Amino acid sequence: MFKDTMTPGERMMSLLTTGSADRPGIGAFMMGFVPRQYKGLSLGECYKDKIKFAKAYLPMWELFGIDTGPLFGHACVGALEYGGDLVFPAPGSRAQSPIITRHPVETPEAVDRMGVPDPATAGEIDEFCQACKYVNDHYPEGYKSPSFSGGDPFTWAGNVVGMETLLVWMVRQPDLVHRVLRSTADFGIACVKHSIKVAGHMLIFDGGPSDSNDLISPQQFKEFALPPLVHMREGSLKAGCPGFLCHPCGDQEKNAEMWLVPPGTAGVNFDYRTPLSKVIRLFGPTTMITGQIEPAKYMLQSYEQIYKECWECLELAATHCPHGYVIGPGCELPVTTPPANLFAMAKATKDYAETKEWKDFQASKKR
């Protein structure tokens, strides 16, 4: 039976730099899943009390044998930081993540007053950074790999203005949108600088759901979403960020080639609607590939079905990604995922590491 010979940190670094390790990687965004398995942590607390979530994450990480560390952030970041309001999931609520209850910038006049918030005092940014610092200070060696969610300027702009308003302005008042995006891109750079100051150099998680083709066309992505993302990446890299874990959320297949433009992508995790084979072809030569099984399947399918789907992804990707492959869902792991289905992914990966294909691949790397 296969036994790990590397820590998650050693494995991920080896995969990223050489494409090989003792086995392929295993990853999952487990924000909502962790409190369902950990007594004494509610779903709302996993977002509201970041240190408590950090303390709960480590035993879940070790229990399920995955390789990706805790991520601090959520899809609604930006609203609170610019002066809006959020609510967190309450006991008995059906909400599975924070919800924006008031957007802070809803009129053209308010755009003139936006400025760039100070991440040391605005909203939750410093709390995210302090949680990353806690991980680096208190987790064991090999597990010190937190990630701060730097979002992306377009998704943050939708959180600040309101997505419906942003979409209307894109057609009727595009200059207003560009002004909002300049602010959110500069705020993103400021957040990365603050994260480095507080917690040290680490990979930043970016990408978001609002710039997907579910909401905007590829041409709108090129005009509105891409330039501020490039600006944020360039400024962050100049400030000392070592790279980005990129998650083009939602249907991004028609945008896929444009995601090659922003510099600094260390790993990429597309939605399941972008074929894994296409992601490997485009990003494999330069980037670690993660995912990208449809998240709902972890909740709805059987252990055997998840095992089979994972095996098919491993056969397609594990030995064909020069910077490594990490099996996992194409977005957040559903809160109600049966634990056995997460184990099915780990079991498939460890079984695959015993195959002739993987062993021959490892041998070829040593020549």
C-alpha cells in the first residue's frame, strides 16, 4: 500500500519545479467543508473568525491527506473594505458563504469619492493576513503554506458597485467602470504589499466568478477585466509577490487564452467547463495544473464514481504536466460532500502512484 514520503510542502514544490514527486498532488478548497467535520466551528465562524478556522484546518488537512493549505478570503471581498455591509452565515441559515447586503458605491457621484482603502484598517484584509501569519508561525514544517485571496479587480468592482450596476455601466458609461477598476486594481496591489508585510512572501490566490462568460462576453473580458488584472499582477510581482494561484471561476473557456497574458501564474484551476485537455495544452508548459472535476459530483456521486472520475483525470494529466498536476474540484468543495468521497480522490491518487505509468515517469525524471 502506498505511503507518502513527502510533506505537502515538499510535494507541491517538487511538482511545481520538476513535474514529479512521490505522487501527484491532491487539492481542495475546503472553506465550508471543514466546519461540517470539526466540532466547535460553525460555517459562519469559518469566515468570521479566521484564526479559529486556521486552527481547525490543520487536523482536517492531515486527516484527508490533501496537499493544499488554508485559503483566507471569499468571493465577496471588496464590499466591506470600501464601506459596504456583509452578513455571515448564521446557524440554521442556508447560506454557504458571506452575502453582500449593501454595496458601497452605487452612483456615478460615489465613484469620485472611492479612493484606495488602506488594507491595514479596511474591512477584513488585515484579519486574512493575520491568519496567514498564524499558519506560518504555528503549523508544522511542511504545512506552512497559507494563501491570501487577492481576488481580481473585476470581481471586486462588482462587489463594490453591484454586479447589475456594473454591467449597465459597461454599456452606457464605460469610463466609470474603468475608473472603478483602477481603484480596485490598486487596492489589490496594496493588499498584496500588506500581506507580505504581515505574513511574509506567499503565493496569492486570485481570479473570480464575475469575469466569467456566465456574465460577460470574451470581448468585455478583454476590454474591462484583463487590463486591470495585468496591472495588479505586475504591481504585486514588483512588490515581491512570488506568484499567483489563479482560479478563473465559472465558464471561462472562451477566455482561456487571455488568462495566459497576466504574468506570474504559478498554478491554475479552471472551472470544469473548460476541458482539462485544453488547460494542459495552454498552461502545462509553464504552470502547475489543478482540478478540475465538477464540484457537485463530490456531493451527488458515489465513492466508486468519484474514484473512476479521478482516475481518468490522473491518466490524462499526471504525467503530461511539466510543472505538476494536482487533482481536485474545479471550484470549492461542496459543504455537504460525504467524507468518503474526498477519501476516494486521495485513494485514486495514491493507487495511481503505484502504477507502471507513474513509476516510469518518475524514473525518466531521474535520468
